[in-house]
Amino acid sequence: MSIQDKITKAVSPSLRKIFDYKVSASGTESQVVRLKVARNQYQDITDIDVVSHDTVVIKFPNLTELPLTRLRTELTNAPTTTTSLFLYDLLPITAIAQFQDNIEWNDILIRKLYSDLPSTPQMYLVLQVTEVFGTFSNNFLLWRQFNCAPYNEALPVEVQTIVDSYTLPS
């Protein structure tokens, strides 16, 4: 092992911890649900099982000009189709999470969105992790970021129950 490798091995845990602190200070709590999706030979979904679920802190970009009609009000129904497109259908949303949260490819991220207006129903932004990128220093993984895309399939009732049990921290 070279001198540079030894230095990087000693410093990388500290760099990871600093990055995790940055995410925890600027991120927001979101539900992460790991699903096992079974598909048939035509790639149609035949079964969805919940593997695990956690509440993690994720740093998303500011969501601006997000059409409220495209957000879900319940998770067990697929969203209605519309002819209008918006930027999040075309470009991925890049997000980062703490290293120990171990966000993986295909995870479903469910972010509850709140409004102070009493007439506004509870809204959910449902995203699927489509790609995970890592940053390395020499041979050591320092941090990861991931691209997300809107998830438009219906989710099991179990997922709605999990998300409904989550409340905004005081």
C-alpha cells in the first residue's frame, strides 16, 4: 500500500462523516421503501412485496414549479395520466443521502409534502432510484448520490399504511 493509499484510508472516514453532517443539516426526512417487484415475460408487474422500510434524511434539490396535479394524494392508485409534460418527466432528480443510509438502485423514495391550507389534501412525491453514483478518493468510496425519476405504478396497501404512520417531527 502506497503512502497516498494509507493517508486516504485514514482520512476517508472523516470526510464521509463531514459529508453526512452536511446532508443531515440541509436535508429533509423521507420514507424509503424497498420493494421486490415480480414481472412476467412481457415486463408487466405481477406482484409487489415490501422488503423493508426506513426513515432517512435526504437532500433533494428545491422543487420549483412542480405541478400539484401530478403529485399523488394516495399511494395505492396509479396516478391519472395527463398529456402535459414537465421537467421531472424528462430529467432525473439528483439527491444525496447519508452514507450509512445505504440507498440502493430501485428503492422507492416517498416524500410527504405538507400544506398549511386546510383544503389541500396530503400529497406525496414518489420517486424511484434509477442510478447510484459514487465518488472515490484513490480506492475508497467517499460518498454517493443518486438519480431519481417519478414512480407511476400503484403501490401495495402496506406501503400506504407505513407512510401514514409517519408524522412530521416536532
